[in-house]
Amino acid sequence: MKRSLADKIEQYLKVLIERSDDKQIEIQRSELAETFSCVPSQVTYVISTRFTEAEGYYTESRRGGKGFVRIRRYHLENGGASRKELVAFIDELLQDDALTTSQSDLLKHLISYSFKDIPPEYRRRLYKQFRKVVLDYVNLD
């Protein structure tokens, strides 16, 4: 079975991450693109679609001449919650009339912007706790 270029780049990066002591790598898009004879945007595509929070990765990048991409693998907790799952939960509460539109909008705003600078391994715990607190608030627990 022939693998696509995106599959090859993904596999290469995952091997590098697993071999690193701290499960973290720092690469330059242009160097990786040169290695795989592709354009840097192809590397960007692979990183943004295959190294997501839902998959257990935290990515950070800086563009420009001294730019880099840092990819860090972290352990996902069982039973944790993602931002997407939490927003869907808020939508369910809105549909069930447990929250008003205004409350729902406020909660979604808090979820999207309050936790974004917190490392992913802690963010999932916060999402889980946030869900519990909202359940307590609407007396559904």
C-alpha cells in the first residue's frame, strides 16, 4: 500500500517525538520541506491536521527566518473533556432550555479564551471540572 507524502511526514515526526527524551521536538518547516522535497505549506498542513490537541499533541510555532515549530506529545487522561466536547455539551444544555442563549454564549467565550494559554495536560482537567460546575449550576448532576 502506497503512503501519501502527508503520511510519510506524519510518521517521520512521530518517530522523532517518540525518540526524544521529553517527547518534544523543534523543527524548521523549510528544512523538513527540503527533506521531503515539498513546499513548507505541506508541512504546515500535516502539523495542523495530524498533531492536534485531540490526538494528544500541543503545537507552537513562530514564523520567519528564525521560525520554528515545536510539537509536544502529552498523555491524555481517560474521561477527560476537549474544548469541542465541552462546547457541544453547552449546546445540548441550550437546546434543553437549561441555559439561556446569553449564558451559553458567555460560557463558550470563557471556554475558548480563558484556557488557551494553559498547557494542554492541565486544560483537559479544567474542561472536566468546568463541565462538572456547569452541571451543578443547572442542577442536572
